[in-house]
Amino acid sequence: MSIRVLHIELGIHLHGGAEQVAYLINALEHHDDISLHLVCAEDSEIRHTAFGHCETHTIKYAGESDFLCVKRLLEVVNGVNPNIIHVHSERGSDVWGAMLAKISGVPTVCTRRIDNPETHFSFYKYKQFDAVISVSEGVRKVVSLHCEGVEHQRVIYPAVDLTEYSQRKDSGWLRRTFSIPEDHIVIANFAQYISQKGQADIILAMHDVLNKHENVTCLLFGEGNLKESYQSLIERHKLDEHVKLCGFTKEVAKILPNVDILVHPSYSEGLGDILLQAGANKCAVLSSPVGGIPEVIKHKETGVMVAPGDIDGIGESLISLIEAPDERAQYGEALYKLVTSKFGIERMSNAYADLYKTLLSDSAGQARA
């Protein structure tokens, strides 16, 4: 019997959670006993993904306040008649997915990707789901507080595409594109320009780094409402020639092989896909012990940890890594081994396939009872 699974992914951009959904669908297409459907926003990038056998359904979606979304989702459910609904928490889809599960009665999975605290009312949301999946133990620790009575609570790690994130080094291209001198060490950060990602701390730490080493360039990739604030901070500390706001990029896979140190001093993080991507490139990482990050970056083993907000610590650790290329290589190799052994796409897809079968068996058992 084929299991019909309807995925709900309402993110706009094809990175982060949406990229993970694409990985999962592509991998699940190799399971002969699973048929796949995807419902996404009509202005999303994932709608253009060329899946092999997955049928894509688009709906209008105006964001987290669009309560009519439930009606549109229900129309898709009635047309597809899925055995399982899989909600990927993005832009309010966990809330609308919970309502959809309540109305339709279809066994529903929710994958939670962030470790942000939730209100006590979240209990009523999560109780509608048959399974709540966290992308790390750090996320599970937060979400489980609201999941009393949810039978299936598991951690299923996200994945990294080792084929995509194993491109050849092309430092000449990077240096030409971002005007980086030949002798400079390259530090990079990839995240939204929001306070919890810690870019302000990186900028302030670079002041100390440059006092010790002038041959360093720091590239900050992303977008967000703090862009102007960060640019002002860079100019105020006269870091313009060394710290650059590069905006959002779709070329992470091409950039990473040329980066010497990835710095990711986040205050909150479900896991951090960029850490897996850095690992695929054997890139040295400096990060912070929050959320699921310690499940990837182990201090002095697969990278270096600094407490969130410790600007002096970030600066000192960056200086130490700059001065120790052998240590950087050692951390990169160790992270690569961890990522390739624990964060594969096949491992992730098999775990979800097993979960779908368990939920379908549970549903059949309840029907017989």
C-alpha cells in the first residue's frame, strides 16, 4: 500500500527549512511505497523545484495572520486525500497545520526547527499533532515542554547535500568578487541581519582582530532590518575596508570552499544548517553553545565555542584561529567526519519514512478498535 504524504511548506526562499524539505522530498521519491504532494505559497521559490514524482500545489498565502489559509489548505487536503500530513514550521504553518489536523482528522507530523521559547498556549497547538519532530536535542528540550500527550516525539537531524557543498576552491573568484587582497584571511558569516544572530558582536570583535592582524577580511552575508544599523557600526569603528555587508547570496556553496573561518555566534539556534555546510567543506567554525549547536560544534574538537555576547572572547578566539592554520585544518577535518556520518540525506529520509509507516499503522489500529 502506498502512503500518500502531503507536505506543507510556506517559506518564501529556498534555503534553511525549505531547502531541507526539498532534500527530504527528493530522497523520499526513491521509496516505492510513498507518494508525495507538496503545498506551498504561490510566491515561494520551492514551487519551481523540479521534483521527480512529487505533485506541487500552490496557494495564496499572506503570512502568519492569513487565517483564510486554513480553508485553502483544506481544499488541497480534500483533493489529495492524504494518509499523512507533514507540516514544516515556517511562517505560521504550524498554527494553520494544527487547525488543519483538528478539522481533517488526518494523522499529522510537525517538524520544529527553532528553539525560541513559546507561550503556554502552544500546548493546544501541539496536542493536535500525532508526532512532533525536533531538528536537534536543543529544540526538543524547548518544544517538549508543550507536548504533553503527543505520542511520538523524536529528534530527526537535518541534512546537508555533500554533492552540492563540495565544490572546488576558487579563491581567485572570491577575491575578485568581493575585492579581497590576496594575502587576507577570509572570515564569513551567513545569517539574517537580526540581533539574535550576533553580527554586531562580530563587527565589534573585528576591531580587536584587526589591531593584531591587518590582513583579514570579514564578509557578512544576509538580509534583515538591522542592515543600516550594522553599516553604521562598521563606519563608526572605521572597519569599512575589512568588514563588508554583502547582502543575501544564493552562492553559499561556491563561497564556502574559499572561507578560512566561519563565525556563527548566535544567541538562539535550532541547529544551524550553515554549520553542516561548513563541515562539508572542512571549514573551521567558531560558534556559541546555544540550542542545537553543541550537537555539531564540540569545543576544541569540531570547532571553537564562545559564549553568546562575549565580544572579547570572539576576538581572542578569532586571533587564535588566524594564528593556527594547522588547528583550523584539524577542526575542519573533525567536523567533516561528524557531518558525513550523522547528517546525511538518506538517514533523514529513512527516519521520516519509518515515522510515516508507524503513524499509518497507529491509525489503522485505532480504526479497527
